[in-house]
Amino acid sequence: MANYIKEIRDLVGHRPIILVACGGALLNQKNQILLQERADTGNWSLPGGYMEYGESLAETCAREFEEDAGVKVEVVKHLGYFDQDFSTYPNGDVTQVIGHLFEVKQIGGKPLDHTTDETLATKWFDLDNLPPLQFSQNEKMLALIKKLYFK
């Protein structure tokens, strides 16, 4: 059911809903992390997105990573969940996002070098020199990555 969230939004409008999201942390050999510049806001975030009906968390992470960043990934391990992120999107949609963060490894593809309807750009960043992030949840996720991998 590829349009599950759209169907829910058609029923409830902009009212608050709870959604499950998955994002991936992909580090390169320089220990930089791959981020996407979002087309909807122009801010940066980890590649990822909302679970569709019938998907597993790992399937969601891999699908969204490829859609948002152009990279085919395999989930290595679950790093954590984040359940206190509340967002209002530019179109007025209100959500509480239950986010899951995964360590991923690249198995194909390459970072996008063109714009899409969801992504303006992809870029590798040093963890101590990050751009403005879209969601406070991303800040928490990146803090966890720093703690786990760069003690």
C-alpha cells in the first residue's frame, strides 16, 4: 500500500498523527556522514522516511535511503529509537514521529548528484561541522552516532 500516509492524511487532514520513521547512518572512510538536503524545507537530515503499511523497519530504512540519497544500503544494526519528536510541516501536517536509527553499509548505487522531488543534494559532512538540521530528532540521532563511534 504505497500511498498509506497520503490516504491517512486525506482522512484526517492536518490533525496530529503518529508515524514511524527509519533513518540510516552511513559513514565513509573519512568518518564523514552522508546527509540529504530536503526539497521541502531546504534543511539537511539523515536519509530516511516513513514506514509504509506492510514494511519492516529494515525494509523502510533501505527503501528510503535509496529514494532520498541514491545509495543502496543494507541494515547492519539498530542503534536506537527516538519517540519525542513533534513536527509541523510547511503544509500544516502535524506529527509525532517514532524514529528508528540504523547503522547501514553501502551495497550499491552512489550519492545523488541531481535533484529529485524529495532531495536537493547529498553531501558528506564531518560530525563536528554539521549544517542546519531539519528535525530535532536528527540532532539526537547524530549525537548518538558521535557517542557510539567517536568516544
